[in-house]
Amino acid sequence: MQSRWNDENAARYVETALAAGQSEALGLRIYTSRITGGDPDLVLHGGGNTSVKVTSSDGEALMHIKGSGWDLDTIEAPGLPAVRLKPLLETRNGPKLSDPEMVALLRSTLIDADAPNPSVEALLHAFLPFAFVDHTHATAILALADQPDMRDTVRGIYGERLAYVPYVMPGFDLSIVADRIYREHPGCEGLWLENHGLFSFADDARASYELMIEFVTMAEQELARKGVELTGPQPSDGPEDMALRVRLETALVCDGSPFAKGVFLDYRSTAALRDHAGKADVEEIGLRGTVTPDHVIRIKPWPMIIEADADADAIDAALATYARRYRAYFARNATRTSEPKQMLDVYPRVVLVRNEGVYALGASAKAAMIGGDLCEQATRAINAAEAYGRFTPIGEADLFDMEYWTLEQAKLQVASK
């Protein structure tokens, strides 16, 4: 992976920030956020987050943190709202916060009361004692992070430079655990989050960004060492069966469906997708879960799988099977939660066509396109993970907790508006 840092471009972002009465640090934070978000093998569609700590004109410690609803590749100053740092640091040794309590705290510390909600990982950004903090879901990292028992391998790749954080649900609990692990490894330059992604940090914008690039490159080199070629983003080049599309649309646009008013289908057929769709055990692999916890919010826990020549009856049967499986998944997991859950719809968001490609489904063209992008990246990560060892994402219980997490559902509601 190559650094996209350019001194002239960085200087222009600083000039723009200063002209707007903002800090040089915020200008650099916007710049490195954008070049990070501009690489689909680092983050996609709201994934990842960035922050920078600054001091206000009256001497107060503040932190600009990515706001909910913003994408890094197009982020501007309003997408990095400022929060007061002191109240966040005080939670480190305070009582456990529930999700609503954490959100309320974050909103109470906003300098601009009308700003978007700070990232749910804001506390972790606050706890790390560096000016710049970067977090991504890089494809190469996911191929390795979604492997079983990787602690020793990660240590072998990175030595003491990265501290290993076992999977913890994002939010308050992850912030506390990751902070503790960082303090146990005070010389580390980043955090490896099992089944999740990577953090890098430094007191310099370029240093933090280029640490991320270096660490992702080292993951790519580890894959290559095992003979695994991680392909880059690929354009769709396979033909689509338009008659199959019509049959899918007809089956999906029905009473009780989230697509009752219309469905948008984004079809992708790339070399990586065809490789995946042609695996004899593709259904079993799909049922293991998603490459990152966040993906379940957009594309459900697993895809629906059909044959390339599926007729209307076969599609209806596949939808019925999917619905039964989803209801059973909900029933197994909803009873163990501390708060009542209302089941979401039982329709897929991804339809995999054996040997051919995938359809991402959405109630809008944008939602379908986002799903398609996520599927394209996820498939490349899964292919690499299977070639390296075994694709092993978070288990069903954790996946359910993420899909039905109050905070993540709130993010989707904001996006839909």
C-alpha cells in the first residue's frame, strides 16, 4: 500500500483551515482523513474514524472526532465536531456507562450543540495520549484479523509495535479494554483489534497516517509470504442475466417486504466474486458471518444463495428458507439480551448467484450501491482469509448484538433521513 501524502496538498488544507478561523491541526486532520477515505482498501462508506486533539484559544483541551453520518473521503470541518476532552477522560476511572449514557455524555461535551453525534469510539480516541488517532478497516488487516488464534502471529509480524486487543463490542467497553491494553504496552504505535480493524496514532498527522499505511503494508506482506495474493478493488465485468433480475424484483416487491414500494439491485460480477461464488462451501462460509461487525448493519448476517438459472418458484423458496433461518437466529439470541428486541425484517440484503456474482439489495439506489461496494471488498478479504487459513469472524451472538445494537440502529435512521 502506498502513502498518498503530498506536501502541497497538505499545505492547501492548512491554508483553507486557517482562512476559516480553524486550526492548522484540523486542516491536516481533514486532509489525512480524506486521503484515508479515498482508498477503498482502507475504509468504505462511514467505516473507520479519525480524531485530533487541540487546545482552544482560552486554553481548553478539545478533540475533533469524526461525526456520525460522515464519510472520511468527503469529510469537512463540520464532520469533525469538537468535544471537551476533560469529561471524557474522567470516564476512564468512573462507573460503567450504558449506551444511552455514553451518547448523552458525548453530546453534552459538544462545543456546537447542533453538531452530529461523535463516533461511538470517541472515548477510545480520547484515552489515547496522542494528538492524531486513525482507525481503519483495511482489507489486508481484515483477512488476518478474521483468523483464529492470531495473537502470536500478530506479535511475529509487528513485534511490540502493535498491542493486541481481543474482540470487544465497540463503544464504552471497547474503549476501557483497549485503553488498559495500551497502558500495558506504552511503547506501542497502534492497536490490533481482533475481528475489527486497526488503530494508529502519533503527535504528527503525517506520522499517524503513514504508520497506518506501513502496518497495512506489513499485513499485505504477511499474506504474500503465505502465497496469498490480495487483489485490489475490481470493476464489475461479468454479464448480468436480466431475466433473473426481473424475477428477483418481482419476488421482492410484495406486501410485508421492506421493498414493497420498490427495490434497487446493484449487480457485481468480478473475478474475486466469481471465485467466491464458485466455492462448493460458499453457503457454509457465508453463514459464518460478516468481515467486520459494522457490515451486519448494512448487509445482514449472511447472504441468500440461488442458482444462476433460478426460476420464480426457486427464488420464492430461497426467500422462505432465508426468513425461517433469520427468525430462528432472532429467537436464539433475543431471549438473552438485557432489553427487549423487536425483530427486523426477514429479507436478505445480498443475493449470491452461484458461480456468477452478487446482487446487493436496497430501498434506494444509494443503499444498493453501498451494499455492493461492501460486498466487493468483503469478498476479497474472505478469499484472502480462506487462502491464508480460515475465515473466522465474530460469532453469532456477537453478530446479533451488533445488528440489534441501539446505537447502530440509530445511525441507520439518521442515514435514511
